[in-house]
Amino acid sequence: MPWLHRIFDRINLFLKSIIHLLYPDICLHCHRELTIKTPFLCYACLSKVEFVKWRKQEVHHLLEQAMTEAKVAESCVLFSFERNSPVQTILHEIKYKFNRSAAIYFGAMLGRQYSGLHTKADFEVLLPVPVHHYKKYDRGYNQSELIAMGIKSATGTPVDRQILKKTKNTKSQTKLSKAARKENTMGTFSVSDQIKNYKAIAIVDDVITTGATLNSICEVLIEKNKNVQITIFSLAIANT
Ligand SMILES: [Zn+2]
């Protein structure tokens, strides 16, 4: 009975979050006690994390397709993603385990890194990559909105949750091939006319795996506002 499993999963997650509230000083990845005050990851796991050092106005090669059609000014990414790494644990916690504070914390870290390179933000508004409303209802939140709130705390730019919408409830992308991902994301996003009010916007995602999602969002954005300048934020990017 799948519904019974879902109830057990929810109870299990609820208990885990209570334990985490009572004992917050446990590393998310290795579950050892945090001896040095680093939030979420212990010093040993943190030292395994590969940070991406992007340069101002540099765009990652996974977003080259988007760049040929849209004005992508810069891609800002915090971590390089590898399977079974502490970064995968962080992303899993944020996406599936209701760890809202980690999403905001690492979003703020990304925002501070951006602010260190720019005297002021090169965009007027942050647009989180949307999830379909069924999924948001099921999960209770959209992780990209929380990451965007973290970025906002560093850059001061507002977050708009209405401009980008997901109109098709797509399959999970994790097990799809590159070509299947592209097909899976085609025609899934819509953009409201409010986009015409902006000259420069930023899109916020949790992880870039092939770039298919962001490429298709850029396509629909420029259909409505062909001159809009786009900055891309993501907590992580696949190590390719
Ligand atoms: Zn650890």
C-alpha cells in the first residue's frame, strides 16, 4: 500500500527533524558530532567539498545553448557536485528532507560570494526555478525559493514567485539521459507579461546537471522579452 509507506516516510522525516532540532550539532553527511562550530557539515566533510570559483561575467559551458539565444551575463555556482559527496547530501537534505535552514544558509553564502565580486547586483529581481503546484503542495515548499531568499539577504534584490510558472508536472530528471531531459523539460515553463518590466533578472536553481531546465527557461523568457539580461545562480553544478 503506497499511501501507507508515504505516511511512514512522513513520520520518519518528522521524527528526524525533531532529533535535528534537539541535536543540531550533528554533521548532515557523516552524522558525527560537530566538534568545530561549522553549521551542517563537520570540518572533515567540509574539507571534501569542492567550491567553484567563478569569475565575473563568466558562464559555465553547460549553459552555452542558453547563451546562444539569450543574454546570459554570468553563472554563479557555489559547489561542484559529485555522487555520494557531502554536496549531494546537502542537496538531498534541501530537496527532500525539509531542511529549509540549510537552503537559506547556503543561498546566503552564494549571495555573499556574488556581492564580493560586484559593487551592486547586475539584476533587478530573483526568479526561483518553479516546481509544479502539485509537487509544491506535496513537499510543502520549493527549495529554489528558499535559496533565492538566502541570496536576497546578501544582495538586497527582491524575489518574485509569480513570473515563472511550471505548467507541466514532469518526471524526476535524476535517471534520465541528456536527450530525455531535454524532451522532458520542453514546453513545461510559462512566463507572465510582468517580465517585460525588467531589463535584467536572475534565475535561481538548486543544481545544474545538464543545463536542460535552465536552457528551456531562458527560451521562454526571451520569447516574452528578447533583450532581458540573465544571471544564473545555482548551489551546485555537475562535475563534467
Ligand atoms: Zn561529517
